[in-house]
Amino acid sequence: MKKLAGELSKVISNLDGDAGKFMRIARNNDCYKQAVNTIWNKNAACLILENTNAVYIREDPAPRKGPDKDKPYIVCEVCSQDSMVRSELDTHRELLHLELRKLGLNFEELRIKPSRGAMRSRHPFKAKN
């Protein structure tokens, strides 16, 4: 299964334009949802997913020092409007980071951030009735 996930990641990373972008977003969201469902029980996972407004994996443009300063520094940002959910995510940050890496998402740091502005109205993980 791991080999298939690696091959799919390679194919998705080679896609150009909007198709590749949307495939990466869908894969990232699916991996986040799987990780949350693995770590927390059903009720807690549902609460966390419903209050997660966005998951971004991007390069951090901030200047850095040290021998690896020229390498891209990839971060995963999880945005939530609910402070209780952010606190729970922060408490289990390393476990979530490990689980996301197991699912094929490679990044250096997991950041938990508050949602701002119009982002608060986004709910990509809300259960559809």
C-alpha cells in the first residue's frame, strides 16, 4: 500500500496547472482527514474536522540561517476558528505530524493557526447530510 501511495504522489506532483493543484489539495485534505480519524475517537474527530477551515502545505518564504538556509522549508498549516480545537491539535501536534508523514505528506513543521476573515466560512471537512 505504501508503494502505491508513493507512486500516486509522484504522478500528482508531475501534473501541471489547475488539475495538479486540485489533485494535491484533495490528497492533502484526504490525508488530514485520515490522520484525524486515526488519532481521535469518532466524536472528537468529527468535532475537529468540522472546525478545521483549511489545511495548507506550502513553502515558508521567511529567511533562515544555518547550513540549510537555501533549501526549501515546507510547512503544513492547519487553520481553525475554534480555540478549543486548536488547543487539542496543538496538544497532539507531534502525533498528527507523524501520522501525516506516514500517509505520504512530507513537511518540516506542523503549524496550528487561527482562521481569519472569510476563511472562517470555509468548512471542507463538514459532514454532508
